[in-house]
Amino acid sequence: MKIAITGKGGVGKTTFSGTLACILSEKYKVYAIDADPDMNLASSLGITEKITPISKMKELIKERTGAEQGSSFGEVFKINPKTSDLPEKLSVNYDKNGNLKIMVMGTVEKGGTGCVCPASVLLKALIRNLILKKDEVVILDMEAGIEHLGRKTAEAVDVMIIVSEASSKSMETVERIKKLAEEIGIKKIVCVLNKISNETEKSFAKENLNRIGLEILGCIPYDPEVSVADMKREPLVLYKNSKAKNAIKEISEKIINLKN
């Protein structure tokens, strides 16, 4: 199953992605892919050591594309580089059994650094390989712009989950992402509401999502333990009484059922 997770910055998207990955790895082999420029997925899982983003691996980029990162405009390079061996080589095992593997894509610098195409091409090719070729569950934690997905890759995504708070700005972002996702061919798009404190917020969100035409897959209540886990740099799954974690567990079962 291939799951893309996106949403406005600050809505709790990465905490949701990391917690979902941990929960699903109890039953499945999972790749958790950090494709957000902020690169916070590993820290949300309690990983403290720094993981080098693939976008910063200059020798790898040169080897696979035939061009150096930041090379001059117009230089010829491979637009379909080999990536089939990279998920195993570049992923970090989260658990001793290797059920959950983490990959950090990183971001491509823009402006004043010359041609950035080789790194961008490699990242997109790697994501394409993960989505199209891997049998494992793939969770893609990505920015709201969803630039990492081309049409062919998008069509192979089983579900895109847009994480949102109950705010007007979040709803505007949801509507924009839904439009972009539909344009590139994603067939199943749903919303997960996060940090919901009361029925007024839930009603506001439901009314707006009905107008947008988006199904609500689940609601995650506001939970102070999320902040505690973040401050302690611990994964939320360690907090057995966490309302947010338990809600994500329920949502995880619904996600798997979408495939059936």
C-alpha cells in the first residue's frame, strides 16, 4: 500500500506520519519517506542522530545522473537514473527487525546555485521506484505543494491523506491540495482532522470539507501528550494512554481497509 501524507505546515502532519508508520510496522514492512523540506520525520520517531539527506549526497548524484549537483545550465545528464538498489542501501532501520525503514530525501536548493536538475531528477526517480516497484507499505511525508509526485507516480498512490486543523487557513490549503492531487491523477483523497478540541471545531471542519467534497477518514483529538513526546524527543507510540495515538491506530485500520 502506498500512502502520501500532506497538509499545511504546523498541523501535525509529520507526527501523524511517524506514528502511523510505527503502528503499521507492527504488522507490515514499512518505508517511511521524509520528502518534506523541514525533514522532521526522524526526530518525530525519536531518532536523535543526524541522517544525511539524499539531496546532499553529491557523489551519489553524480554517479547516478552523470552530472554534479549545481552543475552549469545545459549540461547533459540521465533523466531516468538507476534507483532500484537505493531504498535498501540508503534507508535507516528504525527497529532491530528492519520492519520500519526511514529515508530522508531532503530538498533541492533554489536560486544562485546553478542547475539543480540532477538532484531533483534523482529524488523523483527514487520516489517513483518506491511507489511503483516496492511491495512494502510506503508512507510519504511530503510538503503541501506535492511537487515530488509526477503523474505516473501519483496514479499508483493508493490514498492521499490531507491532515488539517479546524481553521479557515487549513481548509484553504486542503482545497488547494485536493485540486492539485486530482490534476495529477490521485484517485483516492481523504482528510484526517487533527488537534480537535470540541464539537464546534469538528462541525466547522465537517461543514467545510463537505463543501470541498472530501471524506473525513478520522478525527484526532487535541492531546497534551503530543507536546510532551515532542519535547522529550520520544515517539508518540510510547505513550499508551495518548488519545492522539489511539485515534491514529483506529485510522490506520481504516487506511488498510481502503486497499481491500
